Amino acid sequence: MANMQFTRTQKCCLLCKYWNGSIGSTTINIVRGGMAFTADNSERHSCFKKGSGIETFPTSTCQYFKQRYED
């Protein structure tokens, strides 16, 4: 288990609304007043846009990205 930091503007699975449905990341924490997040980089969840059974890492990206956390 290793934590990585993600900025709010990154287009990665961790910050996508389709990753793990309404739950999202189970290890995400907000830092620096909401401008960045930390999360476990080995966390894996299903992408509800790509289809069931397809698990991706939080650092993955794809064409279906839609921001989960908006201003």
C-alpha cells in the first residue's frame, strides 16, 4: 500500500464518477484545502462505463472520464 497525490484537475479513474459507482475511492483523502487528494495507488475498482468486471487502477485514464468532484 502506497499513497499517491492527485491534483483536482487530473483525468484519472480515481476522480471519475464512473469508477466504483456512487462510492468512488475507498481510500481517498482531501489535502491542501481541497486542491489535491491522496489515495492508495493499489486500490482497484470496476469502471461502470467500460462494463462490469473490468477493474482499473486509480491512475488509469480513458475516453469516458467525467469529473466526480466539481467546484
